[in-house]
Amino acid sequence: MPKKILIVEDNEDSRELVVKVLRNKGYEMVEAADGEEAVEKAVAEKPDLILLDISLPKLDGYEVAKRLKSLEEFQEIPIVAFTAHAMKGDREKAIIAGFEGYISKPVDIRDLPVQVKSFIRGKRESILNGDEA
């Protein structure tokens, strides 16, 4: 059974690119375009991994992550910040909100499947280690 990934990205072109790349690697893809839709789809679909943009309409990615991580069934599901926010302090804010890692935009489509596979396997990046994304 293929692993299910929820991609939450308000930029349609970026979202479609990620969906295409990961679908070609055999993942089942679920899409959301804003924070409210992200929470709804996550609860309904129970993905194995959530790639979550920070800057979203309705609810930002930090709020989405906090809401999901407050639910028992999301304690073990990795939520990865999929964002251009890579300034000092953003990593710490992401950890507090419940993110397990970072994938910086613009995304490297050659590296994306490798990153996704490592998060699904549980080799979660320490986003407090000081490395810039």
C-alpha cells in the first residue's frame, strides 16, 4: 500500500509540481490549498506525512501544526515545514508548533523524494541543530 502524503501549499504551481514528482515515486497524494482545508483533509485522510507551507490563507502553517499535534492520532505523523521561511528563529518557532523538519523552497525536485522518504522512515531532521535549510 503506497504511503499517503498531504501537501498543503497555496501556490497551485508549486503544489502541482510536488504532487507530480511524488506521485511518480509511487506516493498517494492529497492536496490542500489553505490552513482550514489542511486540518480537514488531515483528519479525514490520516496521511503518513504532511508537507505544510507556513504562509497560508485562513490558518497559517504554525496554527495548523499546533492543532494537528494536539490530536492524539497525529502525535506520530511527521509534519514538515515546506517553506521559504528559513530565517534565524524560524526553526525554533517551527519546533514549538510541532514540526519535525524543514524542506526549503524553492524545492529541489531531485532531492525531494529522498527527503520525503527519510521523514516517512522516521529519520527526522533535528531542526534545532543550527543547520540552515
